[in-house]
Amino acid sequence: MSKTKLALNVLTDLRNLAGSIETLVFALESNQSDSVAHVEKKEAKENKESKKSAKPPKAKLPTLEDVRAKLAALSQDGKQVQVKELITGFGAKKLSDIPAEKYPELLEEAGKL
């Protein structure tokens, strides 16, 4: 299993965990069985939606190597400053700090340079 696939699985698990914690907190605050049933229905609906959205479309996500190659080509064309600004614009100090989910957006922005 690829590292990207593993990272996406971890991300999905973290989202599910966050949803479960939110449900627990809401149930503890309300302390009403009706509210718990409502929240569980809402959670079930959200889980179905997240499973639909969590599955990546048939299109393959770009890898770190793909992004690095594109940015390296831009840097060699004299656009080192713009590449650095692009990376920091995603809230990172270096390329490897950017989450894999943002690679398509990063490549799109890089294409505009």
C-alpha cells in the first residue's frame, strides 16, 4: 500500500474519531436520549457523505515527486522566489510540509507561474 493511500486512510480515521468525540460531547452536554438518537442519525449521514468524498476519484493524486519535479523545473527557469512564495502561501516552510491533499491545488497554482 502506498504512503499516500496510508495517509488518506489515517486522515479518514481521524475525521471519524473527531465525529465520534463530537457526538460524545454533545450527548454528555444534552444528557437526553432523544438528542443522542438525533446526533447518531446525523453522524450516520455524515459518515456516508465522508465515505463518498473520502474515496478519491479515479484520477490519481499527484505524488510528492511529481510536485517536486514541477517546482524544480520552475526554479531552474529562474522562478525560485515565486516557488518559495508558493510554498509559504500554503503555510509551509518546505514542500514536504504541505499535505498530500493539497498537491493538486499546488500544481494548479504552479502552472500559473
